[in-house]
Amino acid sequence: MRRALAIAVAAFALSPTVAAAYIPSPQYGVFELKFGPYTPNVDDEPAIRDSGGSPYSDVFGNDSMFLTCIEVDWQFLQLEGINLGVGGSLGFMQAYAKSKTESGGESADYTVLNVMPFALLAVIRVDALADLANVPLVPFFKVGLDWYLWWILGGGQESQTAGTMGWQIGGGLMIQLDWIDRMTARTFDNEVGVNHSYLFFEYTYPQIEGFGRDGYMYLSATDMGGSGTWALGLALEF
């Protein structure tokens, strides 16, 4: 009897279900990759609007550009249930269409508008639900300063390059994926250093209009009722 009890205790002690306590790796920041539509309000520029023109929609129509963006945040303050961070983002989007002839028809050439948005951001991530209540939802909020580099090619004219400054506010909701397979998530953390992974939805309200000064191309987003745009993405917290 004693021998059987000793064997049972030893087997239980060596069982893989009795693993050492999990210790998360240090957490410093977040990497995001996101995609979404973007329709700029170029034709709302006062000089264009007052003249009754609509050069952007005349050339490119009403279709949205496709914005691809990466963002990296550094979490400088981690409190119980909330993280504060600063970060930067870089994106790219493009609109292209056949150029117009003087008679209004289509030419063989293309006109291309390239836009590269840069942003400096302050970020708040509220992970109290995920960390304290075991609910895999993390709301977040962002505010930032933006600079959109843009350049136009084709159209039978010399290329044009300039930039427009502005600001943005936004927020969204992240769904933490750890709950799908917690052992895999912990292995990913131990071997790669990724604390958590997320899918997320983000709403952004960018006002890219040169802070009201004249002579800047307007590039604010108008995809959600004329106010802002949205994106879907993947985030890795490391």
C-alpha cells in the first residue's frame, strides 16, 4: 500500500499538468499592423469649394483609398489595469485613375496621388477587464499630431510634392486572443517575448488641414458619415 502511494505521488509530481508557475516576460510596448479605407476631403479646401470645383472627385471618383499602417508604442507607465504609452505610426495609401483630356475624356496616362501619413501619439490602454476580470477585452484611446506627406505623379504635368499637418483623436476595442489557447500563448511569450496578441477595431478622427492655414491640401478622412475612418488590425504586446 505504501509503495503504491509513493508511486502515485511521484507520478503526480512529474505530470505535465503540474507545471511551474508561469512568469510573464517584461512588457515594454505594442506593435500594430492595421488596414482600412480612407477618403480624403481634398475638395473641401476653401479655395476649391469657393470656386465650385471638385478636382479630386473629378479625377479619382468617390472610391476610398486603401490605407496600410504600422504603429509602435512604448508603454512608459504600467499601472494596475491601465497602461500609458507614446508611439509613432507610418502608413501609405494611393489613388490612381486615368488622366483627363482637355475635352473631358480619358487619356492613356494615369494620375497618381500617393499619401504617406506620419503620426506621433499618446496612447491609453485599459486592460483591467483582461487582467483583473478575465474578460478578453481591452479598450484604448489615442491622441496625436500628424503630418501627411503627399506627391502627385502623371497627368501630363511635373510631379508635385508637399505635406499637410494636423491632429487626430480616436479609440477602439482590442480582443485578446490568449483565451483561445492559453498554453500556446504562454509558450509564445516564453520563446518570442510576446505577452499578448490581439485583433482590434479602431476609429480615427483625423483633421489634416494645416491647422486652418491657407495653401495646404486637405486630407481629413470622410469615410464614416463624413467624420473619420476605421481600421482593422493585429496587435502584439511585447
